[in-house]
Amino acid sequence: MDFDIPAELAAYLDELDDFIEREIVPLERQDDNARFFDHRREDARTDWDRGGLPNEEWEALLAEARRRADAAGHYRYPFPKEYGGRDGTNLGMAVIREHLARRGLGLHNDLQNEHSIVGNNVGLLLMLEYGTEAQKAEWVDRLAEGRGGFAFGITEPEHGSDATWMETRGVRDGDGWVINGEKTWNTGIHKAPYDMVMARTSGEPGDARGITAFLVPMDAPGVKVEEMLWTFNMPTDHGRVSFSDVRVGDDAIFGGEGRGLAVVQHFFNENRIRQAASSLGAAQYCIDESVEYAKVRKPFGKALSTNQGIQFPLVELQTQCEMLRALIHKTAWMMDRHGAFSVSDKVSMCNYWSNRLCCEAADRAMQVHGGLGYSRHKPFEHIYRHHRRYRITEGAEEIQMRRVAGYLFGFMKQRAPKGVDA
């Protein structure tokens, strides 16, 4: 067994760091762009006059960073070379995501809206896997370049983790479909030209089969953004959207009729391991900063670092980071070799523990830094408020634990969901 990061991946981390220092850091520092990252960040990022939506200048800055990253050959790292990528692996993405998050808050990587110079472009991954040839021709280039995408309409006001019980319906009508229902926490819907809407088209509540994914234009008659939901960490890009007699053709079906759950599950497993790595990186950042501060802060004439009351909580957090890192790397490595559905139990372990760990590390960093840690002049409160979200939105940690229990006690098998071909 070899636990070293592959040499080519370690070299790529150095390449990314060099690019960040040459291209991204100067961009972050010019024209008072620092306001989006310093103590003014939440206010600068939020357009309060437009109902709390992301500030247009903020999103334009993120787009410019992505453009530069794409021109330098980094943004598409995880994608096949034929689409401008580097044939990146799940292990590679896990290592990279942790590395970027460990650098701290910055234009190179901002987890509040999944921005990164190495794109976590799940939409493109799914398009390459499930899209028809016509859909690929329409979508691949703009997804690859980050010029546009689609939101994911999965969660409903009355149904969150119980996705197979959704009430949104798609009914065949002539040569097309009529969709009625409502989705909430539709992230990115303020800009997305399309929404990938999950709707039951056959079967009964609770059935895995019979859920179909539709790519629905946001300007289609009957589609309405009812409200943007304000959150613990603003701005908001999470909308509640209604669909009233919305008509789409067969060409709007994504991934095959009745097979939408396979698309969702693929999305979850691919995304969760990367998100777990990001939370780990943010947790490690909080620990690193706390250790360094404890060395130089000297109340009562001696460094905080000499006190066991400071040492022991950070030791426990560091120990958890080391163990979690090993599990994330193992899980990503297994995904590369055996597929996204082969390690669902371990993905859930990584996901719920990393998100909890990040919140604990941010909370401890605030405590070590005292009043300064509680202020917005340090990023710990921002990290806590953002990553607290992931203990709910990536599948509540209770749901993740339930999944692990299902595999552990034999109620579930390590394969695609029942009734769905992996």
C-alpha cells in the first residue's frame, strides 16, 4: 500500500499555487476586490436592493477568475482531454479541493457558491454521462467554459430527503409533457437559463423508477420564481420555483424516461466526496490558523500555545483531520476503480463527518482567537455559517448516518438504488 500522493498530482498542486500567485491574487487585490473577502464580504456580495441576490460585480469577478483558470488549462481538470480537460480523477479532485480550501478564503476558491479555479462542474459530468447527442451539442461547450448551466430542482417544500415521494408530476400530453409542481432550495436559479426538474412520470410514491429528469427552460410559460430564500450566510441564490402546466417536449428528458433517480444519485456521490474534501480543507485551515495564533498571542506573559486547554482541543481536531483524510482518499480512489455507486456508505461517512468537523474547527478557531475570532476581521464566522449549511443540504447528517446503517446492517446493498440500473 502506498499512501503518498501521486507525484504528478503533487506537481500539479505546485502548478496551481503558482497560477494563483501570478493571476488570481493580483486580481483579488485590484479595484478594491478585497471587499468581497475581508470584513465587508457579506455586505459587498449581497445586492440588498434586489432582494438579497448576489451582487453583479461579485459574480462578474468570479466569472473572470474562471475565465483565466480555463485559459490556463485548470478549470476543466476533471474532464476528458477531448473536452479540454486533463482526465482528472476523483482522487485528484479530492486532493485538489482540500488543498484549495486549506489556503483559506479567496478568489481562488470560494465555497459559498462552489466557485473554484478547478471547476466542480457536476452539470458537465452528468451531461457527458447521460445527455443525448443533441443535448451534448447544445450544452457541452457552455458548461465546459462556465458560461451557463442548469439548476437542480430536486427538493420540494414538503419533501426534502425523501426524494422518491416528490409531488411534482410530469404527464404525457400528445408528443410532449405537462409539468406541475413546486421546487425549493433551487440553488443558482437566479441566473440559470434551465432547471433540471425531477418529476414523477409513472409509478407510486416511494418507487425508485418512474422519476424523470426534465431540462426545463426558465422562460417557459408557467415557470415562476416565487421567492429567493434568505439564509444564514448571504447572499442568496436559493429559490422556490413553481411549475404550472409547463409544457416541454421529449427532447427535454435527461437521462431517460423514468431514470431520473440514477442521475440524482450519480450527482450526489460525485459531489459529496468533493464537498467532503473541501470541508476537510476548511477545517484544516481553521486548525492551522489557530496553532499559529496560539504561538504568538501572549496573555499574562506567556504564549497561549503553552496551555493544555488550548493544545488538547486542537490535538483532537487534528487527529480527526488525519483520519478523515485517509478515508476520503481511500473512498475517492475506490470510486475511480469501481464506480460512483460502489462506495455509497463511505461517501456518506466522509460527508457527514467532514461537515461536522469543519463546524467544530471553525468554532474552536473563534474560541482560540477570542474577540478577534468572533469578528468578521477573521474568516472563521464565515466558514462556520457556510459549512453549517452542508450538515443539511448535502443530505442531512442523520440521513447520511441512516444510509451507513443501511449498509452496515444489511438493509441496503452496495449498488444502484433499487429499480435503477447503475
